[in-house]
Amino acid sequence: MTPYRAVIGLAGHVDHGKTLLIKALTGITTARAHEQAIGMTQDLGFAHFDDGQGNTIGVIDVPGHERYIRNMVAGLWSLDLVLLVIAADEGWMPMTGDHLRLLKAMGVPRLLVCINKCDLVSPDELELLEESLLERVMDESGMVPDIVSVSAKTGANMAALHTAIVRQLADLPASQAAREQGAPRLYVDRVFTANGTGTVLTGTLQQGSLKVGDKLRLYPADREVQVRSLQAYHQSVDEIGAVCRVAVGLKKVPHKEVARGHCLTSATGQCEAATHLIVRLNAESLSGKALRTQEIEVALGSWHGRARFVPIKDTRLARLIFTSPIPCFFGQPLAIIRHGSSELLHGARIVWCGDIHPARRKALHTLLGELPDDLEHYNPATLQLGLNGYVLASRFDQQPEQITPLGEWLLDNCWLAQSRDQLLATLASEPLSAAELATRFGIALPVTQALLQQLKSEQLVRLHHDKWQPGSGESEDDLGEEAQLVLKVVRDQGKEGYEPGKLGPGGVELDPFITRKLPAALQQGLLQKGALQKQLRNLARLKYLVQLDGPIYYDAELYNQMVAAVLAGQQVGDLIDMASLKEITGLSRKYAIPFCLRMEMDGWVRREENERRVLRLPQTQDEMEPA
């Protein structure tokens, strides 16, 4: 049989013997010295045992007192099985019910009721208690649990408890491979510093696997970290898979930058660091409750803290607003607790991570209302596709229907047709950059760029002077990266024009102005190839630049605008003096004379002594193109 790893937990009312039960089961005392002194568990305790078949089972002891309910919830999120411990001499207590409701809200999949201290009651009393507890648990949770009665103090029936645990976990070997696949997910429950290791965090590796040297992401900071060392149940390992209690040593991560509730995963783990969530409240938690906006406490993963609860009218949805980002995942269960008490208000599942513009909320709420009851196999990228009309193709293993792939994106067919029409209609009115179009239509810039490239391939648009406009022909984005950068440098010079620098030894171009504008890699390429002059001549040939005597290079559009300004209001045969031309163009004599020479070469004017006679006037934009 394939070996497996599992993590179970013990929950229940204070002083019902959970810690002693763990010692009887594992031989390990989880209570710290100060907890033993007061006889009360205050924080999470950890142990483990071998089930006799080569499987390692981790055990988490959670506090029973309501004062430590937040610590208790931090231990529930990743458990394969919970033992709900109930003392035979006291029976069902308030915290018993609270713990049962919390473990159900946190999505614990298996439940085993363990009646402890059976040596303190008669067999008849024990039988009646078993029957009443079975009925109570079924009413409270809808689960039908096994019940085992033991005495941790005397050891009575501990073998039966061991057998019941193993039986409950019998289906795990079949899912072990699946549990280890996918991105690792570990919520931190403890952080400390160890000599020779540095910062160490502990938690339950709920899925995936870890190995020494892995580069991972730590949320909510979304910072890269590297695994220095791994320990599982006090043994150093090079690699470990889910589900398992793990201690992870991190390289060069200060102790103060990690805390309980942080999450360790990979770049592909789809973890979100969000201050806004939309959750779907469990149906059973809504019975007879009037929803209202209020301050509440939230427990998810090993994180807990305060949030603002805002119900969404006429739905099972609610918004949770936090003061700082928390790490979370789509479909993740969470518990909503009344602020300042141990009362569970609602169990819920996360159905949306992040804020959304008010104008789009109604559409999102409609999509969320159509989600299936079982979110385990639902791909949240489907929501993104329905809301935005596009999504990264990498978010789907199989391409959905009615979808068009475009580069690294998948586009909804109806959305694609509508967006193309909107882009073309807008560009027909005014040329705009890709960034301006993305902002205007609320489309991600990479998607906008992909759409424009599609339209360009169909010769419907072209890029001119950093603006997209209708039509075919030369498009500036077809220029090489070096050419685009040189073009930008010339344009940035405006009416001063750009004059290439003098040649240095060996003919290498040493122009400090342009070299400080270019990234190092391109700078080296231009210098080593001696390619600057070639780029300038080629841009002039393609009519992006105009070369004046000097040589001085002008942006072609700027040159055409200045020609149009000079000829505005003139008639063929009119004379223009140099003073008027300089006033109209704003050029100094250094640039005005080369500018006039270029106008003469392009056939606009003819020199007559110190004046220029107008030979022709521009009628269309095409006639403005320099010769």
C-alpha cells in the first residue's frame, strides 16, 4: 500500500483531557512548562506518531478555553481529521458546540468523536452519553461520526482509538499523489530564530512539496525567499510532500518580517494578498439571522484578525474589508466570529479576492451568484473571463468554448468583436496611444496591445508618432528597438533638432547625448557597430526623420507642421522674408537657414536673394511628405 502523511487535530472544551490524550496516543507532551503549571493549553501544540503501517500522522493540540479561540482556529485549516474530545463526566459543554461549528466552517473533512475519562462514569451512563452525543453532533454539523470511548489516564481502549483514526484516514493513500501535486501551500503558525539556520517558520504543508533550494513566494509581502533547510517531525530532510508538519529555514529573511498567518507558496500558487474579499456565506449559517454591516473577526488559514463585514443585498454574499493585506485563495473556507467573543457568526468560502470598481460590482455579483455549490474543481479564471472578457491562457488546462486565443491570452468571442469595433470607432475620431486606449476602455495594457497588433495585421490600423490611427502602411512598432530609441531621442530634441556627435578614434561614434539616453545593451550595440549614422539615414529614408544641412535631423511630423505654419495664409507667388519665417517657426538663424534649404529641396519655395517665393501649397497630408 502506498504510504501517506496526514495531520489530525484535537478540539473540545477546556479540561476535557486533550493534551493527556495526545500523550497517551503519541508519547509526546505538547503542553509547554507554563501551560502545565496552570493546567490549560493556551497555544497550539504539536506531536506525531507512526500508525504501524509506515504512515506518519501529525497531531495538533488546540486550546479549549474560549479566551484562546483565535489560536484554536489557527490549527484547524489544514487538518485531515478532527477528534472532538468530550469528557464523560461533563458531557457536552458550550465550547464543544463552538468548536464543532468552527471546524465545520473551516472545512475539516472528517470527524471522530472521542469520549475521554470513561473511567469516571458507569457503562450505562457511557452508553446513554454516546447516543445523545451522536444525535447532537448530527444535528449541529450534519456529519455522522464514529464514536470511541477511552481513558487517557488509564490507557483504556486507546488501541481502539488508534484503529479508528487509521480507519478514518484509509482513503488517503489513493489521493497522496494528487496532494503532492500543484503549488506548495503552507500557512505559518510559528516563527523563531535558530542558531546556524536563521529564521525558521513552521506550519502544515497542506499541498504540494518542498525541497532545499526551492525559490518560493512569501505572502502578503509577495517577496521571493529561498529554502535553506527542512525538518519534518524533528528529522532533517532534503524534500518533503504534503500533508505534513514542516519546519522551514529561510535564507536571509529577517525574523521580524514573518508572522503567524503569512503564507508560503510558489509563484504559480495563485495566492492573493488582498484587503477586500467577497465571500459566500454557508447556507446553514444564515438561518434566522439578520445580516448587517458590522465589525467582526475573521479566521482563515492560520491568520486571524478584524474586518468590516458588509452584506450584499439579496444574496448570500458579503464583502470583508481589512486594514492590511492578508494572504488568501479562491474557494478557501473561513470563519466569521463575533468581535470580542467565541461565537461563530458564519462559515463562508472566498469567491473573489481583491477590490472591484463600483460600476462593475453588479456584473460580478451576478457571476458569483451562478457559481456551483462545490468550488473545489471550479477554475476561478472562468470568473475573470466572464467579467473582463479575457484571461491568461496559462490559467486553463483546456481551452473553453467560444474563445479566441490571441498570443498569451484567451478572449471571449463576443467581447472580442465588441472591443475591436470600439477601438476602431475611437481611433477614427482621434489617434491615441495603447496606454490611452487601455485607460479609456478599462482593458489591461497587454491585452490592448495584442488587440492592436491583430488589427494591424489586418491592415486596419498603424502606429504613427506613438499614436495608433486607422489605415495601413508603415507602422512605427515595426522598427527595431534601436531604431525606435534613436527616433525617440530625435523627437525629444524638438525644434533644436538632433546633430550626431563627432567620430572618435577608429570611427567609433562618441555622442554623449544619445549614449546616455540608451540602455547599456543597446548603447554597446550602436557603438560597436558604428550604427548610429546608419539608423538615422534609414529613419530618414523611411520618412520618420527629415535631414537638414549640418546634418541636423528633425522629426518628420514636426517638420511638416512647421512647413504648414510657414505656408498658412500664403498664395503661390508670394514672397516670405527670413524674419517672418523665423518668427513663425520660432527658429534661430542656426536652424532657420537649414530649414529653408530643406523647403527649397522639397519644392515648397525658391530663393530670390534674401526672400523665398512660394511655389506650391499643401492640399493634403500626403503632399506634406518631404522628398
